[in-house]
Amino acid sequence: MIPCPICGRELRLIVDTYEAPFFDKILLTSISCECGFKHADSIVLGEKEPSRYRIKANRRNLFTKVIRSTSGTIRIPEIGVSIEPGPASQAFITNLEGVLWRVAEVVKTAMKWNESDEEKVRRCEWILERINGVIEGDEELTIILEDPFGNSLILSEESFRERLSEMETKELKSGLTVIELTGFSEEEISRL
């Protein structure tokens, strides 16, 4: 029995696999309780070549599909933005405009939190101006999508794909929680 973190009753668990384009097999999990608690997650079961996609986002290609797995890192170097995966990271399918809007929403929140710091507010305003310049104007921003497991991609002939080196792959966050047990024998570990 797995107890509900809210009320302690037994959780209802549904697990299934799904064949998804670009991702191979995905493990889908859904946990729910009578009290209203819910949690759903998807885990990509495949692993491909570590990769980096790079594209210049502009008003003409904003509808280009972006598929980001839970292990994908998004960078926009011109404005100093990095979105790195963590333990609660979620996969999503969007487009270049959707990535820019996600960044804009986070910047707006940061601006509210730092409204007494004029320098940080000016920096946030500058980032928002650059994003709006891409969406409504003639500016371009580079969007880089890196994935140590190769499960993320930018679906466009305009995007440049390259294989990540072993060192680059090791430096990326994967979003996975890794527990290393040192000082134990294999027999002791198997009993855990």
C-alpha cells in the first residue's frame, strides 16, 4: 500500500506504456486519491545519442515544433537564460514561440519579486523587450536545446543538430535523482 501524502488513504496507481513519435516508448503513471490528490508523470524509456539542437528563432519560424524531454536543457545565450531540468522537471511539446512565452512568464514573476531592485527590474524589462522583438519584430534569438539522453529535439530543417561530446554530456543536468551507495557490498545493497 502506498499512502496518500495528504490524507493517508491508499493511493490508486495506473501505469501504462505508450509509443510516442520522436520519444520511442513512454511510461505513463497516474496516482490519485479519493481526497482529490493527483499526480501524473511521463518517463521516456528510450535513450539516444546525446544531442544539441540550435536554431535562430525569428518571427518567420515561431511555429517550429520543440519537443523537450524531462532531461532537456534550453538556453537562450543572448539574454542569459538557461532552463535546466530538476527532479520535478516535466516534458512538453510546444513551438519556439511557446518557449519564448514560458521564459517571459518566468521573467515577469522575477520582476514582481524584485520590484524594489531597479537594476533587476531593468534587466527583466530588457529581456522582455528582446523576446517581444522576436515575436513581433525583426529580432532573432538563438535557442539551444541540449539533451544527454537525446530525447529532445527541434523539429525543423533550419535547426542545426550536433552530437554532444562525452564531457559536454557529463556537464549537463539530467533531471534524474541519482543515489550512489558507497562502502556497501553488493549483497548489502541487494537487501536494501
